[in-house]
Amino acid sequence: MQKKVLSEIGLYNGLVNMPKGFEIDRHKLHEDVLQLQINKREFPFSKEWDKLNTYLREHINVQYNVQLINKTAWGNVYKPKEFSMPFINVDPVDLKNSPDYTLLYGVNVKDCTVRVHYDDNRRKGRHWDMSLKNNQFIMFPSTQMYCIANHQEDSFNSILTITYEFK
């Protein structure tokens, strides 16, 4: 008897553990996210964003042999008690140019949950909830629908989203 896995939905998450002296200035990233929300422009390139992106891509490559190429980046701010609409980061009529992975990074978060929706063969409509904290990331296939919930009542949550192609 043999088994062959034809498909899997891999979710990656963890703490961004930068080397001493190279820590990410989340305050600067938070300012970038706020500027993006105010000016409605493309996410600005910065030294902090580059450190974060390089760390994530290299560590995911080393740990899981997943080579990633950047597609887009943006930031969102969620008001207290705000629940996002469902997101999906692929264009169903242009899958060739859609990203393969979506990564969420907790820039300035407090009591935040990410819900990733998936199907398990006949068992449709499943979901997996993960807590997102400061300096943590969650990465999953861009074909998965997801929602973000800010559960607390006193502060805004700032989250950076980066999409990637699989090389």
C-alpha cells in the first residue's frame, strides 16, 4: 500500500527573531503603515521593511526550502473591535499573475486574531484561528480566504501584508 500527498495547505508562523543589533524598528514600520493609509500610496521602501522582508524570505527558505519572490506589500490599520471583511489575494481570472503566498506581520498589534478559511475534501467551510502579536508573522497560500479581528477596545492594530510568488 502506498500514499501520495497531492496537495497540502501549509501555514507558517512564528516570531521574527532578528540578531542583536539588527532588530526591526516596528515604530518606523507603524509610521509607514499610517502614512500609507493617509496618502493612499504604494507601501514605501525602507530599511526596516527590507530587513524584515530579507529575514523572512531567507529563514523560510532555509527552514522549509520555500523560495519566495516579492510581489506586493501594503499595510492596514484596524480600529478597536473591528472585524475585517474576508480577503483573498488571488485574482481568479488571472491566476498566472497572482501571488502564491500571503504573509501578515504584526507591526503594532494587541489582541488580534487571523482566521484562515479552508476546505478539507468533503468537509467544507473549515477555519483555523491564530493569534497575531507584535513581531510575529503568519504566512499561508494566497488562495485561502482570511479575516482579521481586533478584539480589544482601546487601540488600533497595525498589520503589514506582503505577498510572494513561489520560485
